[in-house]
Amino acid sequence: MTKKVLIADDEPNIVISLEFLLRREGFEVLVAVDGEEALAKARAERPDLVLLDVMMPKMNGFDVCQALRADPGLAAMRILMLTAKGRDTEVSKGLDLGADAYVTKPFSTKDLVVQVRSLLGV
Amino acid sequence: MNFPRRFVFAAAAVGLFLLALVAAVVGLMQAGRAEDTMSFGDRVAAITMVTAFACVLAFAALRELYARYVQGSLRLAEEAGALAAHSGVRIGDYAAAELCAVGQAINQLAGVRDALEGDVAGRVREARASLEEERSRLAALMADLDQSVIVCNLDGRILLYNQRARDELSGPAEAGSAELLGLGRSIYTVFDRSLIAHALERLQPGAGDHAGPTGGAQFVTVTRSGRLLRAHMSAVSAAAASDGEVAGESSGKSASDAALTGFVLILDDITAENERDARRDALIQSLTEGGRGPLGNIRAAAETLSDFADMAPEQRERFLGVIRDEARVLSQHLENAANAFSNDLRVRWPLEEMLGAELVAAALRRIGERCPIVGRIEALDESIWLRIDSFGLLQALSFLAARLYDEYGIRDVRLALSRGGRLAQLDLVWIGTSMNNETAMTWELDSMNSGGETSPLSVRDVVDRCNGEIWFQRERASHRAYFRILLPIAEAPKEAARGKEPARQGSRPEFYDFDLFRRSAASQQLDDRPLAELSYTVFDTETTGLDPSGGDEIIQIGATRIVNRRLLGHEYLDQLVDPQRALSPESIAIHGITPDLLVGQPTIATVLPAFHAFCADTVLVAHNAAFDMRFLQLKEASLGVRFEQPVLDTLLLSAVLHPNQEMHRLEAIAERLGVSVIGRHTALGDAMVTAEVFLKMLPLLAAMGIHTLRQAREASERTFHARLRY
């Protein structure tokens, strides 16, 4: 069965690469460009994994993560947070809020793909 | 037994005298019996005469002896008593040699004692002089410190402060010229009480851990004018304070059991530093965090491109577009950051005042050190002071000279410093080959890299930083060329010209009073405290007229302070007040304040609260105080300040001291007490005279048994009523 991945990031320049990579990996890819859209799509489409950027308009990644984790029906959903801020405090905040992994920009695309695969158990 | 010769003579004389007397009596008796030539009566008469003669002789001898020895001894005792009481007195000569000898012995003793006394007095003088010298040195040191220093006793009363502290902590300018900082004033008007208390707690021995008082405590606070201060507090220990000395930190001997008697505050204004740090933090953050996003995009795109070389051309073009976009964003970002950073570079180079001649001499030295160039002075105006970044300017001059040598082989340059209007012209002159204007421009704009020294700044940057201009010019006919740097001329720094000192003050301003260490809690009832111990605000007002309830207003307040019997002439308030009404010509004739002087001055609504703060915790003193107090009290309700301090009136005190004098005008009293009067009929001038008069009165009052504030007030009241009755 094809795994479904939601990319939530407001920067088209990173979405291009992420979308291309994940499609190449054979995943079904959805894109959301702000926090609210991300939450709506995650609830409606129930993706297997969300790539969640922290700095987004309308609703930031932390809040989206928290809202998703508050929904027991989505417990199986994996969340990988992406951020341009590399502070330790933020990393542990993300993990404490229920993210499964945390990746700081700039990242290696190979590593990211490996991480996504392992989170999805592929 | 050995008898002195005088004793033997005296004994022999007494023996011979008795022998002669007995012989005479016996002779007379025998003469009668043998020839019967004398009757019985005649014989008795003769014997009586002989006896009487002997008595007279004996009396004379005894009187002489009494005068010599008994009276002499008594006189000697008196003289010795006087000698004991007053040094310098000596015992005179005596008829009796023995008493003379005793006198000399006493004189010798007195001589030894006087020498000892002189010695002790000399030592006391020496010790006092050296103490005074140390204090002067301390005061001088404090005055020159770049940090603010304040010393307080445990009550928070200020014992010492320096000029810097005064400048930094004085209230906002618009609140009149009121001083918050002053000897004997409370530090709590400047700093929050709990802040100080908390810092003190950390200083107190035994508080917290066993370590006792460490080097001190730190805190950061904001002043009323919004400046950020970092304060370092250190302890003053009891032992040091009882000697009347300040012992900076109580480290060293038995610091842990010495009780605190006060503290030293060292203050740094970190406002600018803090702002700079904040900017630098923001810069670093924008460089790291701001760079991550674009860099992440570029990396992802680049890796995708290289990993999937088989992608479609339009797909490839999109990825290349991402890389181009993001690289541009990142470049711009870096550029902005670098600009922000170079602004901060400028901030770190403060301008300093420098004598122009010194700059020229240093520049010549520096040019000669870098290259085999002979530097000369072409013209020099020695009176010019400059406000410059001297290091940068020296670098710029030697950079230009080195470049002249490197590129054109110029070995002979000259410096000229002259005045051109309100600007200084600093010229670097040479004769011979020179460049065109474009080349000169690039020299001005290039980073200064020469002789192994590199600087991110250009000559132009340095000149800009000094608020100057630079250009290149040449005179073709004479083959003379020069770089001219125009710089603003600075005022020659005045010797210790800091703040406005009234002329009345003596040699140096008195910013300290260690005797305050000995003072007990401020809360003590003022009434029963000795007059000599109190702090006073002596003030005077000038007004539009004599009738406050009829609408006359204050137009000037002058005040100064007395602490521990010292007039603190540099702690003063001198403020004109806009009365918001017309001045009468008669009043102008008295105080000489014309309406144009009052334009733009603050109104009483601003000045009176400032004055109220100035006289906090002090006793008010004024001449004919009732008049001034009436003006103040009429404003109390509307301005929300109350003058509840005790008030002393030099007019009434003068009447207490000299009840038989007719005149109690300030001039008359001043003349009586030997106070010279200068600058009368300015509020501050009169306040100063009043203060000096008041100080002269204190010992006279003490001689009348008036020692405390209560006694002074009661005596004043009595004369006041006495005067009313007439």
C-alpha cells in the first residue's frame, strides 16, 4: 500500500525539493502552505507522516503538532518537524509535544529520506 | 653628721648672741653688787633695755627668715601651680638659694614637659596632615574615576560621592536643578530600597553560606532618567569606619566577624554597552538562524539535482531557479548583517579630545616608522584642539604617506595644521609627482592595508567618524599637492571644569563626609538632636512683591546645604521661576530680575516639588523665614507637597543672641558676625550668606546653653512673642 506524506511548509523553495524527493520514493505527497491548512489536511486525509515546518503563517508547527497529538484517532500518524532554528530548547519542545523526530535546516536530503523511511517502517 | 657651712654659721651666730646677752645681764648684775654705783631701779632698767634690744634683734632676724623661707615657699607653691596649668610659664628667682634651686628643678621639669607637649602636638599635626592628604588624594582619585562611586552608611546616608555619580544620577533636567545626590542624603531617593537591602543581605557576614562577605554583590538597575546601571556593592567594616577611614572591601583580617557599617557602590553606565550587546546578539542570531532556511533550500535543491540527473529539463530549471533565488537572499542577508556590524565597529571607537600639535607630532613619528620618509611640519597652529579618533586618524595619515612612497616614491611629506574659520585644516602635503582625482578617490575609499597593518576601514570612514571631510587637491604650477582633512575644532578642555561651581566654595568641592559614619539612625527625633549634628537646607526666595495672598509669586529659589557644620557650597539649587504674571518695577529694582530672564523658565508647579525633594530630611533655615514659608505654604495644597520640616529663622536667632541690637537685617548680622557679603539679592547669594551667618551663630548659641533644635526653636519663639508685644 502506498504511504501518504503531508508536507506542511510555507516556503515553496523547500517544498519543491521535498515533494520531488518523496514522490521519487514512491509516496503519495500532499502539500499544505500554512498551519491551519496542514491541520485540516492531516485530519481529512490521515497521512502516515507529516513533515511539519515550525515557522508557518496562521498556526505554527508546535501548535499543529499539539493539536494532532490531542486527537487519539491520529495516534498512529508520525510527525517529523523541520525548522530553521536549531536551538536545543526548541528541539526538546518539539519532541515533548509529541513529534517523532526533529530535523534542523540545512539538512542532507539523503538523511531526511532515510529518516522518513524508518519512521514509516518501509 | 655633716653640717653645711651656713648652718654652722647660723648656729654660731645664735650662740654668740645668747652668750653676749647673758654676759650683758650678768655683767650688769655684778656691776651693781661691786661698787653700788647703780641703784636697783637703774639696773632693772638697763637689763630691760638690753633684753628689749635683744628681742628687737631676734624679731628682725626672724622676720627676715620668715620672708625668705616661709613666704618664699608659699610663693613657690603658687608659681608651681600656675606652671602646671599653663605651658610656657617659668618660676622666677628667690632670695633664698635653696628655693632658687627648687625653682630651677621645677623649671627643668616644666621644660621637659613642654618639649613633650610640643612633640605630641607636632605628631598630631603630622598625623592630621597626612590624613588630610590621604583624603585629598582619595577625593582627587574619585573625581577622576570613570565610574560612579558612592559610599553610604548602613542607613543609606551618603558619605561620599564623586563627580561622575553626580552627573549620572542627577534627576531629569526638566525638574529644575534639583540634586538627588548629596552628602547626608538618602541613597533610597536614587535606588529602590529593597534592591539595596537585598544586595546588603548578600554582603552581610554569615548570610547564606559560611564564606562570609565576598568581594561584593552585583545588581543591575534603571535610573529615573532611564539609564541602565550595573552596580557593584562592597562592604565597609566596623574597624575601618571607627578610624574614620573607608576600607573598600572588608576582605583581609577577620572580615567575617567585622560588622558592616556601610557600603561602597561602584556604578557603571551600561546602557550603551547593553544596546550594543543586544544588537550584536540580534546580528549573530540573524546570521545563524536566518541563514538556515535559505541554506536548507539550496542544499536540498542541489542534492536533488545531483542525485537525480535524469529529471526533466523544466524540472531541472525549477531547481536551478531555487538555488539562484536562495543564494541571492543569502547574499543580501549577509550584506545587511555586515553593514550592521560595521556600524557597531564605529560605536566602539569613541572620540577623544586631543591637542592638534600632539596629533601632528605623533603622525610624523608614525610615518617615519613605517617608511623611509622624512616628515616635516609646514605650519602648526598650537592652539587647536581636536575631537577625533586619534588612532584611526594616525592610521589614515600613515596609510596615505606609505602609499605615496610605494606608488610614486615620495620621500618628503609635510603636515600642516591651521585654522579655517571654525574648522581645522589638516594637510598632508608633498611636492612632485601626483595622481589624478580618481586615483586619489580610490585611495580614500580603499581599506587601509599598509606596512603589515590591516583595517576594514577606509581613510574616508575614519574621517567620517570624526565628522570631517577629506579631499585631494594639487597646484599644477608649483607641483604641490595635498590631501586636506577638515575637522571640527574642539574646545580646549578646562582644568577640572566639571559642573558649575559657585565661586564661594573653597579650594576643592567637598564630596565626602566620613563623620556621617558615626551618625545614628536618621529616624531619631530631630527636636532633641544637637544643632551641630543636623542637616540644613538654607534657602531664600525672590518674589514679585511682598504680598503672597494678594497674588505675589516666587520668581527665584536659591538653596544650599549644611551637613555636619559644613556649608556644602557645591550642593545647591538655583532656579528662576516663571511667575505667570507681570513684575512690578519696584521689585525689579530690588532683585534685578527682568521679565525677559523668566521667559522659558519652569513654573512653580515644576520647581516646588524639585525644591521639596532637595530639602527632604533637613531642617529649613531662612532669614525672616516666615515670609518665605508663607509663599511656600500657599502652594502646598495645589501642588501636593508639604513642607513639614522644622524651620529656623536667622532673624529670630539674631534677636536671641543680641537682644539689645536694633538691626537684624541680614547685612547687619553678617557684619556683626564677620561674614563678608557678596552677591546679595540673588536668591542663592542670600542663601549662602544666611548659611554662613547661621554657622557663625551655632557656637554663640551653644555658649548661651542652646544646644538642641528644641532649645533653638523655643528661644526663637520667646523672642518672637517678645517682639510682637512691642
